[in-house]
Amino acid sequence: MRIKKVETEMGDELPSEYDLKSLQVRKVGHNRKNFGGPTVHLEADVAEVFSGSNSVNEALRFLMRITRENKSVLSSTRSDV
């Protein structure tokens, strides 16, 4: 019994919907291009306190709110003097 070898033709052509010209190279390391908005690098001691970006954002929003409230309290007590 003889087995036929079936050859499949594989071309290098991609369908037109694949637009490879719009792809960007993502570099690794400190000087890489940022693709998702601002990037903040945390020091190791700070990073170990937070579980992820959501917890960092929550802490910063809390700090912003407290700062605003303290400014409004300080400005109202100064105007009373």
C-alpha cells in the first residue's frame, strides 16, 4: 500500500483586513513607549503596600478629597478672623 503525500500550499499573503502597517513595536524596559496613558513607577516600599492600580487610585482619590476638604476648612476659618 502506498500513501499519497498531500501538499498544502501556504502563501505569505495575509487577508486585506490585517493592516500590519498600523502595528507598533512595544519596547521593554525603562524607556519603552507608553500605550495606555500615563505610567507611574512606584518605589518598592510603596508598591508592596498596594495590591494593584485600583488600590493606588483609591488611596490617591482619598488624599485628594481630604486635601480639598482641608483647604476649604482652612479658607473658611481664615475669613472668620
